Amino acid sequence: MSIPTAGLSGATLLHDDLGIDSAERVELIVGLEKEFGLKLGPEAEGIKTFGELCTYLTALQSRDAGEGRVNATF
């Protein structure tokens, strides 16, 4: 999956602006889990914007860092 970074903002909609469909959403979630060593919960399915995704990942990373479980930083 290729996501253009030009014009990407917190308000960018994953589906409408980036064209990420349900299959690509699963691919994105799996890729993020592998990249950052995190386990995304079912609530990740409800994320609609790039900003929500960043906030969610940051919260997971902060939580997991406190537990010594994060493999990567961003």
C-alpha cells in the first residue's frame, strides 16, 4: 500500500481522502502492529482520520513503553 504524504494532515480521511478500503485497513493495521511492536485493539477499526490514527498510536506507544513492550519509536 502506498500513501502519499503530500497534503497529509490530521484531518485527512483514511477512506475518502486516501481511498483505504476495508481490506487495506486490515493491511495497514497489521503493518503498524509489526512496525511498532504494538497490538491494536478492535477500536482501531473505527479510526476515520490520520490524526485519530496518530493519537491512537501515540497512546498505545505511551502505554506500552510504561510496560516495557514497545519495539520501535516514531
